Amino acid sequence: MTKPDFVYVTFIATTPEKVWRALVDTDVMRQYWMGPSGPARVNVSDWKPGSRWEHQRADEPHVVDIAGTVIESTPPRRLVYTWARPTEVDDESKHSRVTFEIEPQAEKLVRLTVSHEDLAKDPKMLEGVSGGWPAVLSNLKTLLETGHALPRRASTG
Amino acid sequence: MFKALADPGRRRLLDQLHQESGQTLTALCEHMDMSRQAVTQHLQLLEDANLVAVVWQGREKLHYLNPVPLYEIYERWIRKFERSRLATLRELKNRLEGDDDDKT
């Protein structure tokens, strides 16, 4: 394991199963996974190790911003996938890697850790990703704890 | 969380982690003019407030700045109400104070 470039942690008052579902089910994802300028994104895959996954715009599925391969999928505890530009998905040397760890802390309290490794070789991606995860995790927490995500921000272009 | 941020030493620790993420206690101590024990205590408090996330790599404990709780505060108290006004104020300040490049 290489040293992660980023580690993000959020505590959510919910169950590991609901967090897992939020990570793999596009119906839940489209409610909290917003792109930087508005449109919701969904991650589409059958989530089996070795399968491809794609980060698509929810309203325009043909627009794929990120893609990669599922490395590990252990519901409801651990999901690992590689992360690449669609044009670089066949070149593993360009991939970074995302790990989600879901740990129960107490009854109805879950610690979700997202770590991202091997990003430093791609400063542009690193910059975009480091701003994106806190927003995604913060929205996810709000959705699971209140039943609805924050109002969609007005797109400022 | 605000208690964790209230101490200048702890804010410096967060700045250190912002500059370089994934540092060990030893690396952090090099930049801090306080005892190793004091740094350890500050880090524990920051970890309890979820402002620092810890990853074990073998026998090394690596510390990361975790911005998620700060982002939640930003969403709740800054973005919703104030951002456009803050931007206007900043622009006004820039204009009044002038910028050397703008003086012709």
C-alpha cells in the first residue's frame, strides 16, 4: 500500500448497509453526488472485482468524466476502485486508487473513510479531486441523516 | 470542533498538515517549537474533533488534515448566506486599496 495523498473521514448517524447502498446504487447517488457546477453524477458498475465502473452525468449518461476498475467489493465494509480519465483507462500507470472503508462505531453510527492514493503524479487531477470529496461526503451525510440532500446550488457557470 | 481550532498551536499543526499531508509525529515535531508530548496531546484533540484523520502504515502513524467537518460549517454558515456579500466586500477592498498593477 502506498501512502494515501488524501484521507477524508465523516461520521454518519446511519447503518453500514445504507452507506454501502449510497456508494453503489445510482438512485441514491444522484441525490447527493453533485458535480462542481451542478449536474448530479452517478457511478455505474455491477461492482464485481475486475468490472469496469464509470462516473457519468446522471442526466447525460454518455458523458463519462472518470472511469476505472473495481478492485475489491466487500459489502457493507470495503470498496476499492481505480480512478482514471476515460482516455487513460487502459493505461494502468495513469490510474489512482480510491478506498472506501465503512466501520460501525456504535449503534446507528458509522465512520466512513475515503482515501485516495497515487494522485500526486497528476497534479491537475489531485487539485480537482481534493476539492470534490469533502463536498460529496458532506452531502452524503446530510442525505442519510435527514432524508434529503442540501438544495441544489445554483449553477454560477 | 471550535475548541479544537481555538488554540494557535493546533491551528499551526493543521497548517503543517495542509502543506504536507500524511506526516508522522516525528516530522510534525520538527516544525513545532513545543515538546513531543504537547504535540501528541494536540493531535489527539484534533483527532477527537475529526479534524485530523490517522492512517497506520506498518508501525508508522500518518496524520492527515480532514477538511470534511470544516466543509460542513462552510455549507451551513458561509455559502448559504454570505458568499456573494463577502465577494463584494473583497472586491471593494481590492478596489479601494488598489493594486499596483492597476495603477496606470
